[in-house]
Amino acid sequence: MLIDELLTYLFDGQPHVLAQPMRTWLTSSRRFTTFATSFRDKIRKKLRVTQGQENLYDLRLELETAYLLLRERALNIVYEPENSGPGRSPDFAVSYTTSLTFMVEVTRLRSVASIDNAIKLEGERLADAICSKLRQLLPQRSNILIVGADALLLTPTELQTVMLRIQQRAERNDPAFWQRYGFQDRADFFRHYQRLSEVLVRNSQWQADEPVIGWSSPQAKHPLPGKVRTALYRSHGVL
């Protein structure tokens, strides 16, 4: 399917805020074109049902993540793979050659009004976003969470502090904290927390010169092997 034909199918021939980004990704990546063609019905449905600027920005981040992952030739992706368990599936199953498959979930910190303590607020919002995603992480797999921020304010040290505070709060035996995210108790929380292998935080609209901040969990049941982690970061421009 030609790129123009694919775009016409995806957008019903109508103007759309994501039409130009999609054209840019398709024309610059044969692998992304193959992905978009394979999953064209799913993408078309998402484009049709997604309403509102913020939700469209969320979808843009999701599709851009697919584009970035496919820049790395060792990585192949499946969009919203089937999940035999309860709850919704992660956004992507990512295979490194044929040797390992890991899961990638994507989320976005939405814009907020400017306040004096913006960095503290971003840390709190990031912690909430991460905890809200823990129940989607699959057992027996490496699980990666990619977070897009409209204005990236955190440093690597501050990201480590956010992750440490999550762990410390969970260890305080505070039922309100566990229950907020749907966990039964402390053990249930940490069972899911240990499924989280890696967190990447980047600007919501990727730029080659923008930083990508990463955190590797020392408690992960299934950490990414070094060569796989290198491929993941390289796909996002971190060399």
C-alpha cells in the first residue's frame, strides 16, 4: 500500500492533527510504514474514536514511540498484543531479534498551569502515573514504562528520588496508598512493582537534541539484558 493510500485510509481523507506527523514518520521509515500497514485497522479506529486535544496528544506519543522503537533494526513490535489475563494489555510487545520479548507501556504527563514549585509537582505526577500503570505490567517479562512529559523538568537524580519515594511510601504500611492504585496490601503492591524493569522519561514530542532520562530497577524480577537495554535507549537517540 502506497503512503498516500495508507494516509487516506487512516484519516478517511479528512484533515487531522496527526496527519502531518504520520506522514513524516511514514516517509522516513519503511519499517514504520510496514507496522502502520499491518495494524492499519487498529490505528484507524483509534484515530476515529479519540477525541479532544489531550487524548490526541496521548495517541501521538504512542504512535511516535512505535516509530522510534522501529528505528532500531534489532527491535520488532506488536501493537497491543493479546493478553490472556485480566485488564488491558501493554501498548507494545517488543522482540529483540528472536531471543527476548519485553513489554512497553506508554503514558503521558499532561500539561498543567504554571506554578512556583513545578519540579516538585512533576515528581508527584510522575509517581502517580507510574503507580497507576503497575497493574498492567505482565509477570515473567521485562516491562518498560515510557513517560512523555510536555515540559521535561526532572534530572536523572530527581527521577531516582521519585522512584525511591514510591518505594518508601509503599513500605509505610499505608493502606490508602495501596488501595488508591487497586492493590490489596503491601505484598501485592511490591509483587507488581518488581515487574517494572525500566522507566524512560522524555519530551512528549521527541527531538533528537532533547534528553531522555532513564531509571533501571534494582528490584526487577526480569531486568533487561545489557545489549537489549542499549538497543532500547539507542532507538530514542541515547548513544
